[in-house]
Amino acid sequence: MLLKDMQVGQTCVVEEIHLPFETERRLESLGMTMGTPISVINRKGKGILIIKLRGTRFALGYNITSNIKVR
């Protein structure tokens, strides 16, 4: 399943990230690594999510959420 398909209130775990090298490294430096739990706090339109990751809230756009595989 992709992160963009998650609903508000659901929690998932990161399996794979398929983004450009710089974007992937930036997310890793913010704490999004394989096996990290993510909670979906809010949805804003098509695939735009506000997530909680290691105690911090982030807003991620459709291009990012559609390239992160979760379980």
C-alpha cells in the first residue's frame, strides 16, 4: 500500500521509499527510515497528508506520498 492511500487515524510502517536521492536523504535525516511508524493526522485533498513521525508533524505532498510504500 502507498502512504497516499492511508486514512486519518491510521498508523503504518515504512517499507520502501522511491524518491530522488536528495529528497530521500532529506526524509531520512528527518527520521523517516525503513521500519519507522507513521500516524496520519489529517488529509488535505488528493494525497496531501499531515503525518506524525517520531513526535513531529510533517506535511507531505502527493509526489512524496505516492512514492512511499507502507504496511
